[in-house]
Amino acid sequence: MARAPRFSLSTVVLDCQDAHALAEFYRGLLSWEVAATEPEWVLIRPPGGGTGLSFQAEAGYLPPVWPERAAEQQKMLHLDIQVDDLEEAVACALALGATLAGFQPQDDVRVLLDPAGHPFCLWID
């Protein structure tokens, strides 16, 4: 029996208008480092290594709407980011350029939109 190939998630890619601007937002938010860069693409990773985030510039990019609405651009995924102080984390994200979403479905989670319009959640355990 043939051995199955090994799979390892290396990065999650977020499409956007400006890869460098969005990478800078998440680099500041997560305190991660730029691992690789090209004119239309940037990869950031945690300082100790691990799965990273990549940002790919797409000329036809349309930001998703939150919450989802029929016949409008849907989100494909969202990031859940655990924090130790929800209020301080929201303030930090806003200072870096995020926007607080108008719809907040849970008390222990805050939905924000990154500068490219992707929803992401800050949550506290």
C-alpha cells in the first residue's frame, strides 16, 4: 500500500486591493514578522514560526459585507483571534485601521472589519 502524502497548512491567503497595506495592518495587530514579499503579495508569520497569513493583491477585489446579505459579496472565511483583554484589543485594532462592525452577535466577541473589509473576530475566553 502506498504511503499517503503529508499535508501541512502553511498559510491562509487573504485577497485585497493592496497586499502591503493589509499585511502591515495584520503585522501590527499580531506582532508578526514579514517573512517574504513580492510586488503584489506579502507573507507574515509568528516570530516562532508556524502557519502564516499571506496577502494577495487582486485588481477586481470586492470587500465582503457583514452580516451577509443575499446578492452581495459574501465572505469566504474570517479569522478568530483570541485576546486577553477585549476592550484594549478592540481599541488597538481600531487604532491600526480596523472598523467596528455594526452587527455584534455575541457579548464575548467583537466583530471588526480589517482595512480591506474582511470581518475578523476578537474573542476572550
